[in-house]
Amino acid sequence: MLEQKTYQFGYLEGTVDDLTPEQRADYGAAMAGRNQAYAPYSHYHVGAFLRMNDGTTAHGWNAETIAYDGVHAEESARARITKMARESGLKRAVIVGASEGDSEDCNTTAPCGGCRQKLLEYTKVGDNPEVIMASVSGKVKIAGLRDMLSFAFFPDSISPVTEKGKVAK
Ligand SMILES: [Zn+2]
């Protein structure tokens, strides 16, 4: 007999004014990243800002091509995180998006499924980095990255492989 289970998680909702000074600064940095977006086809400009546990930070923005591919803001920020910072683990990701030039948009922007997996790749075992999903008008939702990707395939889901190629117990 299958047993009914429930998966649920909480999140915070408010405005930029409710954030800590560091969170607010990171929101500002994500907004600045958005100004660099190259989105002549979707016209949807996204900025991302990552803060690692060692204090390292990185901006990102989406960049499209005429062939309708490109990179998402979170991916471009992730590519700027260097080895030492990566090893310290992700502390926070801020994502803010809106259609080109729309400063009134109140919709918060969530990372896509692929970007959630990519950010999780830089998450330390046991950590649940905060994801600030923001609007250009200053609304925010804050949730834990692991909560946002339920039943995910985590980097810590597989047993580490030793130098000799055997699975460590
Ligand atoms: Zn994405």
C-alpha cells in the first residue's frame, strides 16, 4: 500500500525595504546586472547576483542569440565564480527580471529549473542558500534553494569516488 506523503516549505514575502542591508545591497547589484542584459528577442531583461560564503560575489545577466539560445543570468554569474569561492559554497542568489524598460513590473522572477540545478552545484552539503526572487519595483520572495528543487539530484546524492576510482563508503 502506498503511503500518502506531503512535501511543503515556507518562504518569505515582502519588499526590498524589509531586507537586511547586505540583502538590499545584493538586490541593487542584481538590478545593476540587469542593465547589462542582451535580450533583443525576448525583450525580457534579467539580472542575477551571487554571494558566496567566503564573501566573493558575481554579477550575471541574460545574453541571447538570433538562434534563440543563450545564457541565463544565473548561469553567467555562476561562470564568474572562481575555484576557492566555489569551494566555500553559495550563500545567496538574487534574481530580478522584467520586460525591457518596465520599472513598474511587480512580478517577482524565479530561477528556471535548469538554473536551480546549476546553483545547487555550488551548494555545500547541508546548506540551503537563500534565493531572493525580486521584481524591479521592489517586491521580494525568499526561499531556500534546496526547497525550491524538491527531490533534486544533489551533488551530495552520490557517494564520493576515491582517487583509485572506487566508491568511498
Ligand atoms: Zn535559467
